[in-house]
Amino acid sequence: MATLLVIPLLSTIQTGKGFVYKAVTYISLISYSMYLINLMLVREWIVFNINLDFVASIHGYLFLIVRYFLFWFLTITLSILIYKYFEVPMTSLRDRIKSNNDKRYP
């Protein structure tokens, strides 16, 4: 309920400075890539297939913490790569095709 009440205020924020603003802005840019690879690719294929027995032998909770942070690290890293090398080039290609079509049909 509190988040719903803050949404009008948050939607008016256009500029900002600092680490938190930049982090939230960048996460919002890569959020679609995060959605695409989040659970199935990272969790099921990568994190569960990495042998972390050496961590599990030290302490059970440490094993869970390492897996948790590994999950988020891989999710964000792979999302950045997908955003940088796929989404941005495809978006610019779309814009170039659109601008070429606009020039042909005035």
C-alpha cells in the first residue's frame, strides 16, 4: 500500500545524482534482460550446476548466501551483456529502419 502511495512522487523524478540514482536507472534499463534470463537460465542451468561443495562443508548458511549472491551477480552481469550487445544494437537498427521509411514516404 505504501508503494502505491509513493508512485506519483516517484514518477515525477526525472534527474538525480549519486550512486543510488544511477543504480536504479541502470537496473531499469536492463530489467527486461533480467526478466528474460532470471530464473530458468541462471538458477536452474548455472547456479545449481556449479560445484559449491567446498562452501557447504564450511557452513550450511554460507552455502546459501554464496548461491544467493552468485545468482544475483550472474543475473545482472548477463543482463548487462544482453542489453549492451543485443538490445541496444537492435533498437538502433529499428530506429534507422524507421527513419529511412519516414524519408521515403513523406
